[in-house]
Amino acid sequence: MQTIAELRSKAAELRKVAATLESAANALAQLGESNGSAEVAESASRGRDLSKLSGVDAIFRVLSESSTPLNKNQISAILSARGKAIGENTLQSYLSRDVRFASQGKGRWTLANDAGR
């Protein structure tokens, strides 16, 4: 049988998880009906936790799993939904400086070896 302190601790953990999920849901909702929103929802629903990866490796994973180029908002929403929060400026820095990523124009990004997509 659990003590009151253990139950309170577990409740606090669950509130933290709920807040993370709520944040991810809000980020996805903000994307609205923009191009690629189905791709974002599908990738986010895969549920693979990215929190243990470095920021740049998490971005690489998201782009490698995507069948189309993604914009920064889509990348950020997927990262957030999968447990990895990266600030907008940091995300831009990773995308523009890492040779594994290629701009497709109009703010869309893909892996450098997939630049022909």
C-alpha cells in the first residue's frame, strides 16, 4: 500500500506529464491546417521519446522520419510532442549550421542527402 507522500509524488509526476502533453497538443493546434499538418500529427503520434537525444540529433531523427520537408514550426511541434523542447533560435542555429540539414526554400528543411525531394 502506498503512503500519502508516495501518492502525492506520483500525482506531481503525472501533472508534469499532462502539462507536457497539453503543451504539445497546443503546439500542434497552432499549426492549424497548414501544409504538412497531417505529417506533423503522424510523426508526433509515433510516440518515440526524443528527450534523451541531443537537440541536433533529435532534429535529425524527426527529419529522417519525415516523408516531406518540414518547416520550423512543424519540426518544433513534433519535437515538443515527443519530449524534446528546443527554442526557436536554437532550432534555427542547428538547422543552418549542421551539414546534415538542407534548406528547401520557403522555410522548409530536409536532410542534406534528401535535398532532391
